[in-house]
Amino acid sequence: MKRPLWLLCSTTAMLALLASCETSKPATDVSATAGANGASTSSTSTSGESMESNGIRLTPFGDSPKFPEAQMQLRSPIANSTVPSGDAPFNYLVTNFQLTKMSGGPHMAEMANSMKGQHIHNIVDNEPYTAHYETSFTKPIPDGQHVVLSFLSRSYHESLKHRGAYDLRVINVGNTPPPATPIIDVKAPNLFYSRPKDTYAGADAKRIMLDFYLVNTTLEPGGNRVRATINGTEFMLDRWMPYMMEGLPAGENTVKLELVDSSANLIAGPYNSVTRKFTVTP
């Protein structure tokens, strides 16, 4: 029995549509392999799934309050300028972002939160940051050439990561002649450490944020990534997001961050490998 031509055409179109829908399902990018030291090396999934190894859980989160219009400009010191020895004066212009305001959102009560509110992180030579709640302040900096990274921060110390929310520059302090080659290439891929820092106690110790700052690079599966080694356990991060750490033991803990390429080789840069210690108190 012959089928009508219109029925054959409809059947063919329906099969094509079903095949198209099947191939368009979103892929989940999750992998976990054994690292050289036997620890787990994991990649985050596009859906933000947790990674867990050796009792440590790392969970990315992206549901913090957004401030897409926030802008910060460092007006002084001028890039590559020389300032007198002693306390270097910093002056910022901040727009569409209120310093000293509580950020709100689901994570403000879950992690260590500054009771002074939103602020600026000022990082010199990738040393631990100082938090500032006003747009003008002074800061003691030794003589010599220094790298200054500044960025806007939520009240619980999560950085704002869009282009207008940060500034990276080199300054010179005192009469020491600057080196012939700057200590950093501000146009190259660079990694800076932010959190965790110092001591976490009580409720703040249950969930501790891991946050870092990237300049001139992105993270993606098959591209540049950040290798985070927490108490000897490796996690490979392929999304630039804050991460919530759980399961950390009491006492001293260690985080090592490395900016690596698609082959897991360290990318050259003065701060692209950094190790910090912090303390957890029950």
C-alpha cells in the first residue's frame, strides 16, 4: 500500500527534529583523575557541581549580588610614577558601588563577613591584602619598585571580577632606581591571591571562601586553569569563580594556587604560583 507523499515528508521531518534535539543536549564537563601525588585533580562542571577529595569539598558559587555597573579608578599614585619614601598615598574614584554597605545575598551569613561592609582590597606585591573602607588612605611601602593590584570587594570579601572593578599598575617608592625590566608584565596573564586569610573561628570556620584574581586571562576546560592544592589535595579549577571550602581540619591549613596552561604547565609570571597558610579554630 502506498503512503501519501505528505505523510512521508512529515515523518522524515519529525525524525530530523528528534535527532537535532538529541545532539543539542548540554554537555556536563566533569572530570577527576589521579594526580602525580595520588591526590584528586578535578575540574569544575559548567553546572557548578561540587568537587570532593580526602574529606575536602570545594563548591563554586555564582549567585552573589551583582554590581555590573560598579567602577573603580586609582587616581594616584600614577602608574610607573615615583612617590616619596614612607607611607604611599592612595586615592580612588568609586562609582555605582557603595563602600561600607553590607552586600546582602545568601552567602553573607555563611562565610566570614566584614562588619564594616563593602571595601577595596589593596594588594602590594601579592602579599596579603589590606581592606579599605574609604577612597583615600596611606599605606607604608618599602623603597623600590612594587606591583599594586586593587579591586572592589563585597562585604564578605568576594571580589568583583569585571574589567572596570580592578586596577593593576607598577609604582616606584623612594630614591631606589627602578630595574631596567619591570618586575611584572601588566599585559601578561597574571594570578593574584586573595582569600582565605588569617584565622577562621566558630561558624566562620565551617565554610571558608577561596577567591583569587586573574588579569589578562580566562579559565576554561582545555585552556588555562588554576591548580588549587589544599592541604596536599589537588583541585583543577576551570572557572573563575569563588569557591566554598568545607571539611578543613582544625589548626593550620595550606593553600597553593598556580596558573597553568592547557597542559598543566605553570604559566610564567612573578605571582602565578603562591602558597599561603591560614588557621581554622573550632
